[in-house]
Amino acid sequence: MSLLSAKGVVKRYGGLTAVDKVSFDVTKGELVGLIGPNGSGKTTLLNMLSGHVAPDAGEIALDGKPCQGLKPEQLAHLGVMRMFQLTRVFRRMNVVDNLLVAGRALGLDAKAALAQADSLVDELRLGHVRHLDAGQLSGGQMKLLEFGVCFMVPPKLALLDEPFAAVHPIMKEIMSGFIRSRHASGQTFILVSHDMPVVVELCPRSICMNAGAIIADAPTREVLSNERVIEAYLGGHAA
Ligand SMILES: Nc1ncnc2c1ncn2[C@@H]1O[C@H](COP(=O)(O)OP(=O)(O)OP(=O)(O)O)[C@@H](O)[C@H]1O
Ligand SMILES: [Mg+2]
């Protein structure tokens, strides 16, 4: 059975169909790239999977159980965690407290939360800034902290929206190493990125959206050489 199944999912904003009858399945342990030009509907699709936006039509199921329209907190408890294109952390709280708040909210006791926070701080190389307020971190460190928040209780499904955008190459390497090692131990991801070399390196399979619809869903290299995909990135006016 699929871990995640989307069938005919639609989201409209006035006259614009941001996501247009999207259907796909994700099996436990997959790391799926979600690519497509700006405005093609990637973030809107993640918003529906994480409960931040309710679909206008279609069905989303997690472990075979319908979950469309549930709130983000409900989906978090079911194991769907989300990273945002614009980083969301508590800026006036220090790094460790950000992690502890997330862990306690998801049911860890104080001791387990502290142990998990310590281990993530090490893994994400945030040890030297652990007592700084999140607002004092660099953009890349804030993203690393957001990874930590997502993984205080390892989710069934992690949704990452452009984690590598505008971060220092060293941070990018830490993030991709984190994703690679978690994937190797069975973590399921959907990764939105415009960074094709990283998508090729990390994601065995990719889905490409254009104008709200899926135009390719196949092994990543096949998707990137697909004519419709190339045309979509060139703006549909390829010679
Ligand atoms: N809250 C909203 N209200 C109105 N239109 C919206 C809203 N959110 C998204 N859209 C529109 O829906 C379309 C899809 O946007 P979305 O943010 O999902 O694209 P994206 O693929 O994530 O783009 P990018 O690569 O630039 O992040 C765009 O035309 C966008 O302007
Ligand atoms: Mg987006």
C-alpha cells in the first residue's frame, strides 16, 4: 500500500487553477523530487499535503486513510511534517528551545526531547550556536534548525520546500548529507527544489509540474530529458 496517495487533487484561486487534477503515489522510503518552473503549483501541492490549504476537489490518503482537509497539527500528529520556502522558526527562542518546543508538542517527554535535540544539534552542526536565538542565525543555519524541528519526531513523510535556496554551499552540503543519510535509513521525502544537480544526486524519482498539472513522473534523469519538461522550463516557446 502507498504511504501517500493523491487522486485528482485541485486547488483554485479565483480563475487560476494552481493545482489541476494531480494524482500520484509515494511508497514508504521513497525520496521524490518535485520540480517545475516558478508558479507551477509545487508549494500549493505541498500546502495541501500538509494541511495548510484545503483542496477544492480530490482525495489525499495517508496509509490508506483519507486525510484531505485535516489541519496541519492533525497531520503532524499523523506523521506529516513540512519545511517552508520561507523559513519558519521562533526567532526569539534559542536553537535548543525551538527543538524542545517541537518535540514536546509532538508528545516527547522532557528527557527524550532533550536527548533528541542534542543529537540533532550535533548531526546538523549547530552545536556552536545552540544557545543563540534563532533570529541571530544565518539563513542557512535557520534552515538547518528547521530540519531539526521537522525531525524531532522522525515523520512518516517529510515535505521540504526549496531547502537549498540561497544557502551557503557548506550548509547545502550538510542538508543534502542529512537527507541522504535519512533516506538511506528509510525516511520518506518529497523534495521541492530548483537545484537540478542536487535533485539528480538525491532523488531516484521526480515529478515535474507545469501550470498546475503533472507533466512527467519517472526516474529523475528521464524526467529531465523529457521534451515537455524542457519546454516547460524554457517557457513553452522552445524552437
Ligand atoms: N494564496 C494564493 N492566492 C492566489 N494565488 C496563489 C496563492 N498561492 C499561490 N497562488 C498562485 O498559484 C500558482 C502556483 O503557485 P505556487 O506557489 O504553488 O508555485 P510554485 O511552483 O511553488 O512556484 P515557485 O517555484 O516560484 O515557488 C501561482 O500562479 C501563484 O501565483
Ligand atoms: Mg514554491
